[in-house]
Amino acid sequence: MLAPELAAICRAAFTVEPPLRPFGNEGDYLLELFHGPTAAFKDYGAGFLAAGLAALAPREQELTIVVATSGDTGAAVAAAFHGRPGFRVLILYPQGRVSPRQAHQLGCFDGNVRAFRVAGSFDDCQRLAKAVLADNELKQDVPLSSANSISLGRLLPQMAYYAQASLSHWRAHRRPLGFVVPTGNLGNALACLLVRHMGLPVGGIVLAGNANQVLAEFFAGGEYRPRPGIPTLANAMDVGSPNNFERLDWLFPDEPELRHALRAESVDDRAIEATIRASHTRIGETICPHTATAVQVLQRLRARGETGDWCVVATAHPAKFPEVVEPLVGAPVPLPPALAAMLERPSQAEPLAADEPALKALLRAW
């Protein structure tokens, strides 16, 4: 049982309190979730999962963590498990569909971490991960687990920063705080929704997506229609079949009730670029492409007369995307120290076909 170790696990995982600060207009706020070791919000959940698994009883065989990533998850999981006895990490990422700095992070670990660039999309990577995790015969030979948001051990810890931010805001202002959450696989947004279900002072929740419009269409009243993801500037959200929609569907079996609980909007690449440029010019803020989707959606809400206090969730540091951000703001984005240190390391990733038998053979041979 983890209960006796829980306080120590939380101290290890939540070493940085994410800043909640005003952002531009009165009533607008920004929650910075990019101050962990890999400069992305995934560090919080990955750190908790690694510390939690390490606190369990020792295993006779190493546990292999299989993680599909669209950019940020893989590096966070690698950093959390790197060098931990009893664990190995296998990272699957779509070749050519992550930023160069994200790719460097994914491949800059050695020892018990291996990165594979898959010839396909993130949805292919996700399909491969699900296939091996569902293969009971394989798992008898190679103990496996996941660190994607299909793992509750990675999803639930993300509730911590929403609880902290909403309570901090309530104590200071006696008003609930709404959140605009950049969304791909729905894990981060689901964590926010669960905090509100617990009765904490969370106001509205709006999902900000990129040009992959599966969620925006559904919450506008259309059918839920998964399809292959398309590449965008907000690459970590290039998901055409969100993993956690099944959990939303279970929590809200009545579709009108689900559409009442959440809203969703889509932001294309042109709007992302314009929002990054305008945020820098008008209020001196440099934001990443994913955060820009949420800023754009908040601007739309305000333009439609939405009142109350709203918080943009900043999911990654803009320095991870210099090819997109720096031409738009006209200046280099300073590197956080931890990211700079990672970029100094050598990096390599191995090629892999988007083929289930090939991945299963690799796992048996490792």
C-alpha cells in the first residue's frame, strides 16, 4: 500500500508550485505548468507515477514502461524513470511530427531509456502502445505498464495543480476560477473536471484544441467521430482519437449532460501564429503554440461577453518551439536551465515501423 509513503511521494513529485498570475486584462490569469525538469505540464504526473511505482514492493523482473508521445509526455516519463532500478522506458513518437527540441529531449536519455521514432502518426504510436499493453501473453514474458494518461497513476496527480490553483484563487478573491485547457488526449482536461466534481471552486471548463476538430465538433452538437490526426503547430495536441473520451463518456452517459459540463473550440495554425504575435506585442508575454490555443479561446469568450475569472493553462515552455515562436516574436526565447542541460547531451532515436509484431519482437528481445 502507498498510503504510508504518500506524503514523501508528493514531496518528490510536486517540487515546484506552479505560478498562478494575472495575464493581460482584469480577471484573466495564467497557470504556468512548465517549470519541471522537461519544461512541460507532464512532469507533475510522470514524477508522481515514477515515485509511486518505486515505492511499491520490489519486482523479480524489470517493469517496462511503454509510452506513446506526441511531444512532451515521453521526455517527462524518461526524466522521471531515468536511472531508477527495476524500470525501463520505451518511448514511441511519430517521426517528423515533434519539434526538433522535443525530439532531442526524447533521445537524450541512455541506460534504461530507449526512444523510437515511428513511421506514422501519434495515433499509430498510441495504437501500438495499446496493442502491447492488451497482450496478456506478452506481459507474462515482459512485465509492462503505461505512462500515458490511460494510466490513472499519471492522470490523477494532475488534479493537484487544479486543486491548488482554484483554492488559492478562491481564498484571495472569493470567486471560482474557470480554466481554458489546451487539449489533445483529454487527460489534463479530465483532471480539471474531476477536481470540480470533488466540489472545489472551479468554474467553467473550456477545451482549446488545434485544427484536429473531433472534440470541437462533438461539443458543438455533432457526432463523436474519431479520425487520423493531422499535423499542426501545436503538435503535442495532434490527436484524432482522444484516449480519455471513453472516460468522459462513462462519467456522463447522457450526452446533453456532458455537453453542459464542458465546452470545446478549435484553433487553426493561422490563429495560433496571430495569438503568439499579439500576446508578445500587446502584453509582453511569450507563449508556446499549445498555450496560444487557450489564449485565443479565452479571447473569443471575452468577445462574446463571457464574465468571471478565467485561467489559461500554459502547458509547455515556449523555448521548446523556437522554430515557431522566435520568428513571430522577433527575438530568441531564453532556455530554462534544465532544458538547456538536456540539449547539451547527445541524442539518438531508433527507427521503428508502425507495426505491432515488430514492437512485440523488440520488447521480447530487449
